[in-house]
Amino acid sequence: MKFRMWFESRVSLVSEMHTQLLLEDEIELLHKYRVNLRKLYACSETYVKNINKHSSKKLSKLIKKLLKPTALLRDVDLFLIEIQTLKCSNVSKVKLDAIMKKKRENAFKILMQTLCSDEYKKSLKLLIMMTKETEFFVYETHKIDVHKIISEVEKSRYEELSCINMQTSFDSLHNLRKEFKKFRYALDIYEQCFSHNKDMNFDFVKLKRLQGFFGEIQDNFVRLELVKSVKEELDEAEYLEFHNNYELKLFTSKKALFKNFDIL
């Protein structure tokens, strides 16, 4: 019953936030909207696929469809917040800020068009309708051993972590970061809905620290890509200034991850 209430409340929140997003341009609201969708996705990928793999695949695809259009605006918003802290000339920062604000205007316009579209609303309505069905398959968690599932996921994530090094590609690090994020959300779900079965003996502090290192790497990678995307709007010297700045930040953040491996 706890799980059903959790799932229904998450979907309800997504629906409410979608309505709010159509009325106001709020950075934190968009973030919360994305987090709720990610929690539902983690739930589908971790627990639900063990109930019905085929149906879970459809559910995950639906949630990803709702989530994907929100990514660019979120990335640009975070970049705009950081620009003023960069160790670059003020003239260059002012110019980059202006360019990114234009990019944000376009990203916001595209997102609003998507959120208002019949196709997007249809996908959201489908998700909501699923939760109202008495026989909705995700509620059949009594058929699976949730403790065994989350324990195996934990083991797999840390085995994958032990295999990476400074030569590991950024794509691979990003994929591992996403897997750890799903694992973290799955742990939260376990704590809220299933901990009466068997407690998880887990160090959340270390996991949060690890996610912080992964997050720094990904943030710098994304911002480097954003700089590359506006190369034609910058002078060569300005572009190199920002490009080299983020190349260095990216290398430093990657190095920090492996420097702290012994405490992870």
C-alpha cells in the first residue's frame, strides 16, 4: 500500500507541476519536475522491470519522453548562474552571458511549445490514467524480492565503479553517473516504501559524495559543449578563453574523482 501511495503521489506531483510550468518560468520548479520524473524512471528501471519487463520498458520510454525536452533549459539555467564566477575577463563574461540568455529564450520557447503540445499532454494523460487502473502492473511489488533487487543493484554499481580510471571516456562516466543516480533514487524508494521488509545497511554520505564528484564532471562537460555550440558568436580569443577554462575544469574535476577513490 505504501508503494502504491508513493507512485500515485509522484505522478500527481508531475501533473501539478506541468500545469504550473505552463503558467510561470521558475528554475526551481523545473528542477523539481525533472526530479519527480527521474524518480519514477528509477522506480521503473529498478523494481518494476522485475514484475513485467515488457510493460516496464514501455513505462520507462514514456517517462523518458516526458523528461527529455526539459534538459536543455535546465543546462542553460545552471550555466547562466555560473558564468559570473568564471575566472575570465569581465568583457568576455558579459558577452557570453548575453549569448546564453538568447539561447535560454529559444530553449524556453521550445520547451513551452512542447509542454503545450497535444502529443506531450497525451503522454502525460496516459501516465496519469495508468495509476488509476486497479490492475496497474507496477503495484504488484508483492511478487518480487525488493531487498534482493536493490542489494544486487548496489553490488553491480560498485563493481562498475571499481573498473573506471582516468582513461575512462566521459560518455562512460556519464552513463555510470546516471546509473548511480537511479540507484540513489531506488534506495530512497526502498527506505520510504519497503524498509519494513529488511533494513538496508548503507552509507548514504559516501554515495552523496560520489554523486557530487560525478556531478562536477558532467556539469563541466555540458558547459564545455554549450561553449562549443556558440563558437561562431564569439571572437577566437574569447572562445579559446572559455574553452580552455572548461577543459581545465573538466580535467580537474575528473582528477578529483580518482584522487578521492579511497574514501568512496
